[in-house]
Amino acid sequence: MQSGRIFYVGSSREVAHHVRPLAPHLLVEAAEPVEVQRQIRPGDVAVFFSEHFDRFRSLIVQLRHQNIPTLYAIDGILEWRNAWENRADEIACPWTMRPCLSHVVATIGPRQTEILQSWGNPQCVEVGLPRLDSLWNAAPPPRTATENFRILVLTAKCPGFTPEQTQRTVESLQALQATVAANPFVAGRRIDLRWRLSAGLESRVGVTDNHWTQAEAPEAGGLVDRLQQCDAVITTPSTAMLEAMLFGRPVAVLDFHNTPTLADAAWRISADSQVLPVISQLIHFGQSVSHQHWQQFLLHENLAADGQATQRMVGILQRLLASSLRAADSGQPLSLPIDELRQIAQRSRPAVPDLFSRLRTPRISSQTTPSTGPAPAALAVPAPTDSHGGQANFGTDSCGGQANFGTDSRGGQANFGTSPVESDATTMSLTQWQAYTEQLERENQRLSRLVSEAHQVFENMQGHPLLGALLKSHERWSRWWRGSSGSLAKPDSWKEQ
């Protein structure tokens, strides 16, 4: 039974959506920093959603001196402008996360972990976002192609960290609005923009039907209802893009700032001219296997998305609480082995991201994406043969070197006599067969080019003053030899020369 106390530091509005998924498993209290400072004791644990503001940073430093474990549970993506291009007179800490102050940092995914470790934070543990667990394997309601193509356009809670950045965000939204107004139909679908702008941007952009409310802010987990009613999402850099990906909607990031990207989406709009081409690809997302898998790859690169983030967070908090109680009873310093916490949070990576990279090769293991039916019969493509039924040997390529028809376009061994699945595989998906047939077509085109080049080399040799005469003599000799069955009598045709 839990004997120590766990405080999630912040106002109820700031942290209620973080506490909610933990409540069935642990007693977690939401409290302002001042209240935590008054109530917390050795043997307790403090969880922070931010280290940006002094009210949090000062408390973390104090708790470390009191030998009380602190956990920084990062609640969203990293943003370059927030980290490196903030205001010169920023009242909050301008070097947040470089390094982090808490004993342990719970990151949202693999990419964030690597970035923060490169910023001097070895105490990172990959957890995910418990508030998004409910979206794992959620089945969004289908939308028919006859309806308007609805795009949810939203901005992060903070659309810019300087006045200039905010203005650039406004200009990007105006460019999107003007482009769609001038081109209401894309790929045969009428485009319907649904706006959800923060920080009063609707008045600057000229949007009259804005749907933003603080209660529905993406940070508060209120985005799902809007996602159910849209076909795609265009957003400024925001954690909401991961929520939309997790819900299965194609996502494009609207970013005219042209700064480095710390969390990416499959599409990025950085200029007016890119609006229509990107919207067209968003419309065809459902028919593009490669785009679907690329978005899945990016989702799992940025978010530990498996529906188990809550369980990982609970396990880490229980371990921190046990360490805090042990240190309080013994009077010894805290012992928080990060490797042990990482073991608690260990997870198996989904197989989906690996499939995308394997689509580009002719050999695809059927273990990656199980199929429901038997595999087609293995394609047995015979090796090239000459006109006499023997093994084709073209001798030299167009550069005079040895022509090599035994390798594929990447330098690997060309193998046309085996199935595109491994020898022990019995099932194969349609996507895998499509990838294999595309590879065969590319290989066929490559061989055709090499044959054409070989013929050109032969024609060039025939036209050479010396080589041409030698080739003609060799050709006459070969015809005579085959006709005379090995007789050494000089052919009559040579007597005249």
C-alpha cells in the first residue's frame, strides 16, 4: 500500500489531464508549487510537467537538497524556437533542459531521448504520454469521398516565442487561407478548412468561425472530438500533431520559420507554393501505402506509442517512491539507478516502422506484416539465354569492362529464381508482391539498357578500320569451320582474295 505521497506540481488546469490516467493506479495529488513546498516531506515524490518557469525550477532545487526524488515528465514535443530562439528578455529560464534539473526525465519518445541526452541529460527514461494511451488502436469513423475534404487547422498554445515569430505564424495561416479561397477544389474535392487557433490569432488572420476553447486545448486532451470530424490536420509545430497521427489522420506541419525540426511530420508546408501539392497528397493518403507507413514511422520515432505509457509511468513512480521511503528511513542519500528505471520502462518496438524500409527491397519477410491467405506460387524467372539456348554472356559493357548481369541495381546478387519471401515463409501480402514486381520491372529495364549498350559496342567495333576487319574475318572463319566439320581446307571464298 502506498505510504508516501506523490505530488504532481502545477495548477489543476495545468496538470489534471496528466493526473487523470494515473488515478486508477496511484494516489497522485495535484498541487501548486507553494502548496507542495509546504506539505512535502522526505519519503514523498514530486512530478513536474515543466522546468521552464522559476516557480518550478526553484522548487526542484529545494527538493533535491531535501533528498526528495523529482521527476520531469515532459508533456510534449521539443521546439527549436523555444529552446534556442526565445526572447532576449524572456522572464523564464532561457536554457531550459540544458541540462534538466530533476533526478529523472521521462521523455515522450526515442527521438526526444536522443536529443536531450545530447544536451547533457543522461537521466532520460523513455515513457511516452499517458494522456494519449486512450487513442492507441482507436478506430476513427470513416468519411466518404463524396463529402467535403475537411482539414482541421490548428496552432500550438504558444504560436510564437517572439513578436516576429508570431507574425510569421499569422502570415503562414493567411497564406493557407488565401490559397484555399482561390482554389476551393483540389483533386476533385472541395476543401473545407476548420479553424482552431490559439492566443487570439483568429482576429489577426480574419477567421470568424474559430473553434478554440481552453477546455478543448490539445494539451488538455480535448482534440479527439474535432479529429473525428476531419479528414486531415494542418498544424503549426505542436504535440497535437502526434495526437492526430495516433488517431490515423494525415498531418502536415505549417512552418514558415524554417528552423531545425526536432519533431517531424510526413509533410511540411514552408511556402505558399507548397499548400496545394501538400493538400493533394493529404487527400490521397488513404491510397498511398508508402505515405501511411512513413507517417507511422515518424509517429513511433517521436512517441512511445503502444498504449502502455501509463503503466510505464506508474512503474517508475512506484520505484521512485520506494527509493524515497528507503532513503528517508535510513538517512542515506537517494539511490536512483537510471538503468533500473529504464528496465522498468522497457518496451518492445512496434514492427510497423520497419516495414517501410523493407518495402524498397525485393525480399520482404512475411513476418513483418502477417497475411491472411496463402502466398502465390514462387516466381521462377529463368536466367537470360542466347539464341542457341545457352547461358547469355554479353562479354563487355559500353565502357569496355566486363558486363555483369549477375548483380542487381544496388550491387547485390540478382536472384530471379526464388520467391520474394524467405524460404521458410508461407504468406505474403499484396503490398509485398507489388514491391517485388516493381523490383523485377526495374531489373528488366536495367538489363534491356545493358543489352542495348552491348549491341552499340558491337556496332562500333564493326565500324573500326582494324577491329571491323578482324571481326569479319573471324565471322567467315567461324561459318566455314561450322560448315566443314573441322576440315582444314581453305574455303573457296577466300581463294579470290
